[in-house]
Amino acid sequence: MTAGDLDRVLAINEASVPDVESLTNSEIAELFADSAFALVAGHSDDDVVGFGFAVGPGVLSNVKRTSWATVRDDVDLHLERIAFAPGASGFGLGVEFYDRLDSLVAERAAASGAPIRFSSFVTVEPLLEHSFNFHRARGFVEIDQLRLDSTTVALVQKTYDP
């Protein structure tokens, strides 16, 4: 991701609400600046159709669930957000996106010589079954839950050994 992608990232984020929370331009820019990894997905270099931010410990956000995850002692890296534009599903981009994240996190663990505990959120009430099953199949396990108004999210985690 580059700074030039942020307008498109914001548009994708807003098109994905209510699956993800609404963010302002400045909040998107802050996530980009604070990210350990900021990735975009697309069919070509000029066609951004998805994005994600992975942030390290201590990154505070206006998004309550993000701050809850990043201040925990058992989270080393957190996938704060992943979203795809309407019409972009069904092309395998989510799988490719997570494959790239797997590689990046595994490389970071190998370079540091220490395990990395990588977390993400899955909505469990109401259950987003596809997301829940996708994360479980990729080796994520639930470590906690957080109730947010009428939604409950599970914090899921995968450990990458060096």
C-alpha cells in the first residue's frame, strides 16, 4: 500500500460498513502510518479492490476493539482491518491476501528468532460462519471475546514459530 491508495482504501472501507466500522480520512492515514504491514489487493496495479492493516502492540485507535487487542500481552501483531470492495468476492483474493500475510508474518518471526502471535477478529454474534471457518482452517484459534453493542467478536490467534 502507498499513500496514493488511501482514498480508494477509504472508499472500500465505507462500502464495507457495517461489516467494518466507518473511518475518517485521518483515521485511515493513522492506521497506514502505524502499520507493520499495510497491504492492498487488486486485479492489477491500478485496480485496488481490497486492503488490510496489521498493527503492532500498543497501537491505540478510535476503534475500541483494536485498542483492546493491541494492549494485550498475548498479541504481537494484529490484523486491524481487512475489507474488499463490493463485487470483489469469489476471485480468491481473500485467500491470496492471507497467503501473503502468512509469508510476511513467518518471515518476521524467522528474522526475529522469536514466535509471533498474530491475531484478528471474527464476528461470532451474529455468527459470520464463512469468516469463522476460514480463520479456523488457517490455524487460528479463539482466545477471547468482546461484546460491542449488539455484536460479539472473537479474538482469534495464530502463532508463527521462527
